[in-house]
Amino acid sequence: MSMLSTEQRQDFLRRGFSRRHFGRIATMLTAGATLPFYNEPALAQMSQKAGPIPPGAIRLNNNENPMGPCSEAADAIHNIVARGGRYMYEQTNEFVEQLASMEGVPAKYVRAFSGSSAPLHQAVLAFCSPQKSYVISEPTYEAGSEAAKFIGAKVVGLPLRKDYAHDVKGMASADPNAGLLYVCNPNNPTGTLTSRQDIEWLLANKPAGSVLMVDEAYLHIAEAATPCTDLVAQDKDIIVLRTFSKIYGMAGLRLGAAFARSDLLQKIVSYGAFAVPTTAVAGGMASLKVKTLVPQRRKIIGDIREDTVAFLEKHSYGVVPSVSNKFMVDVKRPGQEVIDGLKKENIYIGRLFPAMPTHVRVTVGTREEMEKFKAAFLKVMA
């Protein structure tokens, strides 16, 4: 309860929260990363009840990048460890300025976070309530929905379109009192794109007073993806999320950023502003300076993905067309059976997404890992 300021309490009451909600909201602010819906690994643990993954298992379940940090990032992390006794806020400020310069936005429109799940949850707190819904197309990344349910906000979910893009027209008309509309692009779990034209249409036609959030966690893996940070620079009602967990291979180091107008950022950070690890910042800054990193890794991931997809299609299994580091395959039976079967073969794949119950999500691993996945998959399906 003490985590809520008088101003926040008044804001919550204006947005339709009752005083009985305050305890849950204060719990959310206090618990932070310990909440069960916090991020990809926690969601997997919660849905699969997997327990500890045994040594030697093939981990294709959390959309991690098995390449890890690049050598330049690893060196920068190693070199800064001895200075880890200092907070080094100036280093985080330098990182923010580096990102702002690369994306063409003012530095005051950028905020560093420990990953991108934190600003997603804080945006739900800032813009959703029992009277202000959270609007999505399903299936998509569930953390925001779980956060909305936790605070008593309604989740309005519409199916993805037949081409697996977000149903932007449906989202715009789903609830005139929407607080936050969420588009993951490329989408998790499908790995599919929603066009820039559709995102611009949604931004122009969303309910008055609502905010559009575009989660670009997987942006750099898809060559055809168009970033939306220029819309932030135009002072639109939009928040763009980025993370270093995916193409930069820093999932365990926790580094991300939010891009938005200063007033929107201020609302987000008022619900929790935590220090970003200096090791992560050092690794992120070094990664951004390696100009060949993104195209090289994009090609490696894409080649392995397409090889695996071709194998599955050869064996008559339909795969949702993906441009990301994961894909969904139709196993033509309850997906959980295949998830459990692969686990017995020491292969861990993604959790079940109820909107596509006969599909399973598979993260793209190394070539060696995907060869083992192929063999195990055919064995389980037999």
C-alpha cells in the first residue's frame, strides 16, 4: 500500500479502480519481477509446470538466441565487472543517447529498462483499469494480458486475421473505452508481420484517449519489418518497445528500452523505475556498434528456420509463415500432447497457446539442436 502515492491513488479512482484494487496494485509494484506473469520464462514455467530443465536438454521454448552476446559485448561486460560497485548512471544516459541518435528521436523520448516486460506491465498500470480495457489480437505475447487481469482490467481479444496479421480494424472498434492496444510485431508466437500501413491505420483510428503499444522485440530478425520509432518522433500516442534479449543474445542479462513522448514515459516510470544492470548496458552499447551483427545473425537464424520449415512441410506438417526466430507448426492433434512427448525426448518447446490448440511453437536453435528436434519430432508424431 505504501508504494502508491496520493497522486496515483487519485488517478486510479478517476480511472475506475475501487479501493479494494489498491492492495493488488501495490503488490504488483512491490513484487516486480517475481510476479508469475512477468516474462517469457515465467510464462513457460507457469503454463507447462516444467520444473528445472535438465542439463543437456535442447531448449527451444523461450525464444532465446543460442549465439549469446557477440564477442565485443562479452568483452565489454567482462571489462566493466570490476567497476560493478558503482551505479554508473552516466553510462545508462550514454546508452539512451546512443539509442536515441540511432532511431532519430530526442533522448528524452527514450528510457532504458531491464528487458521489455517491465515497461509493458507498467504501461498496463498506467493506461488500463476496470473501465479502460487492454486490447489485443490472439494469439500474442500474454504478459500484458496477465498484468491486466491481475489489476481487474478487461482483456479484449480478437483472432488474428487469416494472414496471421493483427486485426487492426477489429482492435480499433473493439472497445470505445480502450486504454492500451498492444501489437507485437513480428508477433509472438506466430512470427508473422503486421504491415506498417496497418499500424498507421490503427494509430489514426484507435479510440480517443487510448495508447498504442508496438512491441518490436523481434524486429531485427525480420528483414521486411519497418520500425515505428519515427512515429514516436512525431509525438503520436504510441509506445515502442525494444529488447536486447533476441537478436543480440542477451536474454539473461536483461536490457531493453521504451520509446515514447515524455509525458507517456513519465506515466510508465511512475509505476516503477529500477536500475538497469551496468553489465547489460555495457553489452548493449558494444552490440550496437557492431554494424554487421544484425544482418549476419538475421541470415543465420533465417537459414536454420527455413531449413527446418522445409523439413516439416516435406513431412506434410503445415507451418505458419514466420519471419522471426520461432515458428508454429500444426501437429493436427492437441498441442500439449506433442509438447509433453518432446519433453520425454529431452526437447523443450514453447507453451500451448489456446487460440491455436493444435499448433506448437518452436524456437529456432542451432543447426545441431534443430537436427535433434527433427528426429525427436518425427518419433513423437509417429
